[in-house]
Amino acid sequence: MNAQEIIEEFLRVIMIPDPVAARAFVSPELRIRFTGAREMTDPSECSAFNASRYQWVKKKFEQTDVVVGSKPDETIVYNIGTLYGAWLDGTPFEGNRYVDRYVIRGGLIVQMDVWNDSAERMLLRAGLCEPWQILAN
């Protein structure tokens, strides 16, 4: 598999969610940082975090960019798109932007950084901000 295929298959599996199968794509030294500087080390932690926010969630891929890393055996992959699914109360959502950045070494993911608009959308749903503050895109 090339770097793009590794990431897209990892994302497909982790969004099932199947964190056990997702481990086949990651290094034992995996370091994950989710939005809000949440540190994790295993795909099961990603699945647990998502379960605390969503009834279910999936990613709609819009773009995957592969670039050379800073080391000879390193590849950087950016996967960009939108999230869709249902909040914990069952309310559907879509169009929630995300950017994921991955570092691959030796065919395995060693670093994963995740950013998305979920926190801002949760603030809006709770009435803690105005729509123009976050949806003015």
C-alpha cells in the first residue's frame, strides 16, 4: 500500500469503529493528538473519545495530500474533509470540517494529529456562542 492508501484504509477502519483492526496500520510508538491537545497512544482511545461526542461519526474525504517528510524514511499525509453523523442526542450533523495530519515511517503511522470543528459546533448547540462566530467560513 502507498501512503495515501494506508491512511484512507486506516480511517475507514477506525470510523467503523474497529480499533483492533486499526492497530495493523500503526506503530507501537504511535503518538496521537486530538483537537484540544488531547494526547493518546492507541486507536481504541480515539474510538472512546468519539463515543463520548457522537452516536456515530464518519469522514467524507475531500483531499489527501502526500508530501516528503523531514527524514529519508518519513512521509507526511494530510487528509482533509468533513465529518457527518449524529450527536449523542441523535441530532444529525454534516459539514463539520476536519484536517488530519499523519507521519508514516516504515509503512506504519507513528504520529496522528486531528483538528475539527466539533467543539465549536457543540458550543453553538449549547447557546454559548453566536453562529457568525464559527460558521462564517
